Amino acid sequence: MTGVRQACVLVEGQTEENVVARLLQPELSERGVWLTPVVLKTRRAAGQPHNRGGVSTWSRIERDIRALLRNSAVDTVTTLLDFYGLPSDTPGYSDMPAGDAYARVAHVEKAMARSIGDARFLPFLVLHETEAWVLAAARELAELLESPKLGDELAAQVKAAGGPELVNDGPDTAPSKRILKACPEYHKVVDGPDAIELLGLDALRAACPHLDAWLKRLESDGS
């Protein structure tokens, strides 16, 4: 595509792959960026193909990042990985500052960039996981699942936290845990992307400033 910058985004699994393909890719292509999702490879048994999805260690993430960077036709390599559950050996993880979630995630992203050491690499970690974007689309999810009370409940939790990206990352209170507790029949691979798509990217960006800042950098020159 002449005049269109090529960007590969390393994602955790099928849910994120769907969000990139259905929501981010069409929008960014209109702004001069073609975003291609690539699912992180995980463990492989001898003689078997790669399993897909999930994060285990930083070395596995790093391997996939560096493999994508070896393609000289790619202008930018970025990530769409959950901050919640990130491997503890990720650069910057052990000396994160206390307190503010935005400062913490920025610290780790900058350390990842230093560790890779390539100007084409633009790390991005979702605060605190992709389901935070589903919380931003609480009303849309409730509409899809025909459960008005679900929308009220999740929207109230988002308001109490100060925004969907600030819903915390506790093992029982992370965004995915809250959604499943309120709606056990929730199917993340289908319902999550459907709700986010129904919300729309502009509204999602308005609710999620960390996401918005990442997309702005992709839409510029990635620097």
C-alpha cells in the first residue's frame, strides 16, 4: 500500500486479534496506518505447531518482537498486551513506582523500549487488561446481552474507579473478573469485541486516555 505505514501489533490472543482486525485496523487505515495483528507464540511441544495466545515470560515476548523487527518492510512494531498478569521478569516491572497506574505502566513501557533498543518498536500495555475496554462499553454489552442491570452495575464500577483504565488489577477485581461475576455467561472472544465495536473507537478513546495516547503515536510517525 503506497503511502501507508505498515505496523505489526503483537497481541495476546484471539480476543485482541478480533479487536484489532474489526475496530482498530479499519479506523487506522483511514489515517495512513495498516495495523496487522500477530498472536504471541507460546509453548510448543516437540513436533507440534505453535500454540497461540497467552504470556509466559519476557523472553518469549522479546523473541516475537525481535522476529517482527527483522522484517524491514515493517515501519512500526507495537504490542497490545495486558498490564495485568504481565511476566514479572519484564523490564521495568521490578522497580515500578508506587501509586498512579499511568505512571506505572509508562515506566514499564519505557523500560521495554530501552531493552529492545530499536526506534521502530513502540510498546503498549493495556491498563489493566483488554476487558477494561469492555467496561467502557458496559451499556453496549448490556444491550447485546439484553441485560439492562448489567450495564448499570458495570458502569457504576467504572465511575467509582475513575475510568475503565483505572479499574484495578486484583485477582478477584480485575475487569475480566468483574464482568464474569456480573455475567457468568459472558464469552470474551465474541461478546467483548462485539460490545467494543458497538461503542466505537472514538468513544473508546475518549474513555481510555492511555489507549488514545498510543493510537496518536501510531497515527503520527510512531516516535
